[in-house]
Amino acid sequence: MHSILLSHLSYIDLSDQPYPVKGERQKKFKEIIYPSSFLKMRNLQSDSTLFATFTPPGYYNKKDPRKTELGRIYFLKNIELFEIKSNSNQQVLNEIQFTFLHKSTDEITKFVIGGLDFNLIPVLSESEANDAWKNSMGIGNHSFYETYSEHLKNKSLISPFYALLLDGQDKWLDSHKVGIDGPLIHFSDQDKKALHIWFLSFERHAIVGHYRMQIE
């Protein structure tokens, strides 16, 4: 995989706002253990945030809380846009890399989302964020809600998509331990060059970050 830095993106961190509690987020809102009440996504960007864990025989169990390290994404330092070329089919795609500082330490965390084809990203309002293009953390993973035909077409061995969390030395971080399950991505219906990326929490119980950037 070859990459070229295209630009440092201008952005607005919108995490000091609430997220749309609709659809799956409305259904799973009750699985947020701590904080017991909050007004904005920033309140969830803490190592104290807890979620219910899915346990046998098949339910979300608040008595088995999942700890997080969401304080890692409290301070956004920059967002970079890269152009990449897929090794599998030589397709030219994009990568977006977020760099964060921890809420209370000097730890650096990078959130890398790559293999993106902007032509496939839907145009939506912010209230429709739950219908945005979405995928899970990992390499070559399938999206959360793809159809059977999409599943057959988008094989993991040739899928260019990846979403990774890295530390300041570019070493892999366990996304489940941090508490992030993947991104929600859409362009703005008000400005077609404005790209919105939201961060889904562990088990997609909540949205824990929201960022708008300009793609020129």
C-alpha cells in the first residue's frame, strides 16, 4: 500500500453536541452504564465511561461492565488526508488519519480510516447520521448492514477498507479495549465538500465523537 499526504484538513470538532438518538442508538441507549446522564458526546470521552457487555445466553449485561479508554480521543490535534493505491486492484482511494491527545496524559492516539471511495459515501443531514456509510474496526471487514449480494461482491481478501487505532509509536491498539467499534461517514446535505465522520462506541451503544472536515 502506497500513500501520499494530500493535505492537513480544516475541521470542526462537534463533540460538544449531543448525537441523534435514533434507530439502533435509541434501542441501545439504555446499555450506557456510565455516565448515567450526559448532554454531549464529550462527556463520553473519558476512561470512566462504561457500557454493558454482550454475554451468554445472548443479552447485554450491565452487571458485566465494559471499561473503556475513551479519554484517548478527548483532544483532537489534526486530521490528515492521504491518497492511497490498493495493492489488490491498484484502485486509487483515500485515507483519513485523526491524531488525538489523551484527556489527562500526553498519550497520542491515531485513528486511521482507509480504503475510502468518496463516491460511495452518502449525502445526508446530521440528523440522519445513523443511516451513514458505516463499517467496523479491522482490515477488509464487511460493513455492519450489507446485503447478501454486497457480501458476495465485497470479499475480505480484496477489500481495501481498514480502520485502525495506533499509539504514538504507530503500534496497534485494541479497539475493543479503547471502546470504539468503527466510523459513520457521510457528506453534508448543506455542503457537498463537508465530510462528517462520527465514532461508534463499543457494541455501537452510542456515538462518542463527531467531526466535520472540508474535502477540496
